[in-house]
Amino acid sequence: MGPGGTTHHKMNKIALILLAGSLFIFNGCTKTGPQGPQGPQGNANVRGSDPFNVTSWSFSSSENAYVASFTDADITQAVADRGVVEMFLFYTADNTWRPLPDILNGTQFYHRFSKGGFEIYYTTVDGSTPAFPTGTWTFRTVVISPSNKQAHPNTNWKNYNEAMQALQEDAQVAPAVN
């Protein structure tokens, strides 16, 4: 054979080796073992926080209110622009979560949110300077993306149990409260 025949023979040999190698790679591995269990239902676009206590407040003279500030990475720019952040206050007397704003004995709690965080305010309903909010107050947040808000137009987002049901939160992360 001349030089062209040797090159042709070498090319065929390389092609055969590549073909055999690729067959080995793609067919040589199989998965073994049983399939894992089904993961919990959830929604990546909504975050229900665990309960958190507020005992430390700063007075804001511009708001004439006590304020507690928090960071929250779940409050993205999209949530700040078109989503919803609901805040709930826990009442131990009847074991319920009530939405903010909430009025109690001439005082009120309300909240504001922006990208990256939120503030909880405590003030009076008549505009007078409030007394310091004594005791421990328990809250939780529900951060709702614009897409979830749109997907559930009939949800009462101020009802904690209804919001969690609509958003199919994992019961361990944000359990329904009766």
C-alpha cells in the first residue's frame, strides 16, 4: 500500500476506537438503587418566615413611632415593585395570627418594606407620642412574588392560613395556625 492507503487505514482505526470508546462511555454506566422519596410541596416564589420576637425598638421622631428594622434577602426588587410582603402579629390570648396593620388599645402596629428588608412600627392611633412597646411581640412575614400574586388573584393575603394554603408552603416551614 502506498502512503494514502496507510493514512486511510489509520483513520479507520481511529474512527473505530472513537466509536467503541463512545459506546462504552454512554452505555457503560447505569443507575442503581431505588428512587428517592418525593420531596415536600413548596413554592420557590414565596417565603413564609418562622416566627420571630421583637423586644428591641428605636424611636423615630419623624414617624412619631417606635421602629424595629430587619434585613430580608427574599424581598427582591421585583417583590418591592410589584409583589407583596404581609406581616402577621401573634396573639397569645386566642392563639391567632393577625395581619398588620393592627390596632390594639389605642395603639397600632404597621409595617413597610423595600428591597432587602422591612420595618415594623408601633405608634398611637391619635398621633400622640406612644409609650415604649413593653414585652415580647411575635411576628412572621410572608413574601409573595408578583407571579404568585397574579396566579392567585382571589387569595386574601391578609389571612395567614389562606395565604399559606394558596402558596402550598411546606408545613414545617410555615404551618397553618388555627
